[in-house]
Amino acid sequence: MPPKLNLTGQRFGRLLVICEGPKARPNAGSKWRCVCDCGVDVITETGALRSGHTKSCGCLHRDIMREKSTTHGQQGTPEYRAWAAMIGRCTIKSHSSYRNYGGRGISVCERWRLYEQFREDMGNRPAGSTLDRINTNGNYELENCRWATKEQQDNNKRTSVFVTFEGRTMTYSQWARELGSDPSVLRQRWIKFGTLKPIQRTKESYYAKTNRTNQCL
Ligand SMILES: [Zn+2]
């Protein structure tokens, strides 16, 4: 006959076995009276303890659930997915887009390393929008990010092209603010005339640019 199992004094997770517990029937398996770290007494079966199935009075599970819900509990939300993707492409070298982000020196600001803080700054993602950087060469930080639709982003891409003019390099948007003009006007001007300053059009310059002959003059 094998020696009688005695779990007294053994610890299973948060449970410490105090003594053998009352049996439901004489032939039933042993039960153990345990005290949980939180102070609650429980009677548990041998199998549940030894298999690792029972590790507390139930407080462990509650604590885990509470932790999940207070850390944020929104792994599946659009905001969380946007955050996780941002962290991935900027910090994980094996990420398929790392080359175009982290690899180009695009980083995530210190504050946004924590999802909760990103969420607090950016708020709810409006339907149909994605996380967008206003300056596409800038970092992920509040000043440079917004939730934007595809249309807004395409528009931004055109105007966030950098232009070097009179020794300074800025985006069309930045030039537009400085010159009191519209980014798309500046873009047209730059492409057509190679300048961001207003064109003083004379008949000669007009004909020169358009390759027309001045036969009508
Ligand atoms: Zn407990």
C-alpha cells in the first residue's frame, strides 16, 4: 500500500495547504483545506491542486481580469490596431514596413510608447480614417499626427513634398503659410515656373513659357 498522500505545508500558486479537509464520502478522494494569500479558506481536491488547475481561491483569475480591463482592455479596437501597427513598423526590424519607417529614422515619441497615452492624445478614430503623419518625414507624435481619410492623406502627400527655394527647404504647406498662399497654387507655380514667388507676367514671359510665337503682336 503506497504511503498516504499528504499535501500539508505545500504551496500551489497562492494556496498553502493547511491540513486534510473533510471528505464527502469515506471512499472519495482526498480534499485539502487551504488558505489563499488573500486570506480566504478553501477546500480543494488533490487533482485540482496537483494539475495546476486551482492556484487560488478565485482571486487570481479576478485579478488577471481586472488587470486586463484596467490596462485598457481594447486590444481589438481600431485605435489599438493603429497603435500596434505604428509601433511595429517603427521599432521591429523584422516588420515588413520597417524599411520605410524605423529604417528611415521615423520614430514614435516617448509618450506614445504607452498605448494609453497614445489613446488619450488621439481620441477615437473616426470611421474611414487612419493614423496619418502630416509631415511624412516627421515622427509619430501629437504635433505631427491626426486621424485622416484617404482623400485627406493623398492631398497631404502632394503638399508635403519638400521644395528647396532660396536656400531653404520646406513643404508646400509650410511655404504656403510663410508666403500667405495656397499649397496647390505654389505647387503649380513651382512646376511651371521654378519659383514660389508670384510671377510678374509680361507678354514676353508668357509667350516664352508657352512656346508660342508672338506673331499676333
Ligand atoms: Zn485568494
